Amino acid sequence: ETGVTQTPRHLVMGMTNKKSLKCEQHLGHNAMYWYKQSAKKPLELMFVYSLEERVENNSVPSRFSPECPNSSHLFLHLHTLQPEDSALYLCASSQEGGLYGYTFGSGTRLTVV
Amino acid sequence: GDSVTQMEGPVTLSEEAFLTINCTYTATGYPSLFWYVQYPGEGLQLLLKATKADDKGSNKGFEATYRKETTSFHLEKGSVQVSDSAVYFCALSDRDDYKLSFGAGTTVTVRA
């Protein structure tokens, strides 16, 4: 596979569930990102990892917990979410920060019921 | 901080019409500029980019020129198709930062 792959594509979870989103990049990039895209809102940067270290956390609630075990994989662990957390969650990767742009995955459409 | 402002949509056009989406930016340094496109149900795809002033990015019939004097990066296409219906995002990246700053997105609908 090439590019950035996100799984699952769709996820429905109850407010008491625990689930994880997975992102994998096959581009040899050294930085990875989680974004949240809600209807009628701008893209929200959630987390940035560079060389497997978290370099940014944009005041994201603790019910979202990222994990970057190596430069190719990024996870977003979810627990006790709220209905307003329903959104499209996008993963991206880049080389040398944002200088040449990001490569995005297709996203996970999350619905919290 | 760095920011991007793009024209609000939605924009509705007929096939073969000319498309322009305005984008202006504010940045302290010398950013790289990008246009991303998001088709329904998909993630964002890089459409074109420009990394320095007067560069012209182009792809799939779309063009944008990095204008430092007007701090703009307007997207244009001479003859749109129904398949160009999507949301278009302007973005910038400061060279010293990992972040891409995105505009709010412009929804474009092309009717046959």
C-alpha cells in the first residue's frame, strides 16, 4: 500500500465505549498529525508528532489519547466520548514539517451515540 | 499568527464556466502556499503548491500564483467539469513550523 491509510473508515460507538483509530503511512515521513473536521467548522489540529515525540497538543480533552509507537503508525484512543465528538477524524503525515505540505488519509467518520 | 482567508461559498457554476476562488494570507515569514481539495466522503488531497514568491502551481487544469505583493494565492480553472465539485482549502506553512494553517474551505458545485 502507498500513502496514508486510516482504519476503520466508519465507526459508531456509545458514550461508554473505548475504541481506537489507526493511521499508517508508507511514505517514510517523519511527522504525523491528527485533525478533526466537524460540519460547518474549520479543520482543527489536535495533535502533532515529530520523530515519534508529541510536539503539539491543542488543548484537546483527555478523552482523546494519541499514541505514536513508531514513525509509521499513529493511533487515537477514544473513551467516554460525547455526541459532539462526532466528526471526521483525519490523519496526515509530512516530511520536514509543513514545508512541502501534508499527505492526508481518507479519514474515519465517527458517530457517538 | 499565520492565517489564511478564503472566499466563502458555496459557489455554484455551470460546466465549462471559469472558476476563481480567492485566498489571501497573513504570515510573518516566507510561507509555502497550498491548495487542497476534498471530494465527498474523502480526505484532503494536495492539488497544487508554491514555495516562493512568483511561483505558479498547477495541476489538473487548476493554477495559482504566489503573489507576495498582494499576499494572495487565488485558485483558477478555465473550464470546470462536474467532477470538480468538491470543497477547496487554501493553506500555508511557515518554514519554521510544523503546522499548516487552513482556510475555512469553499464548497464548489458544478452543474451539467
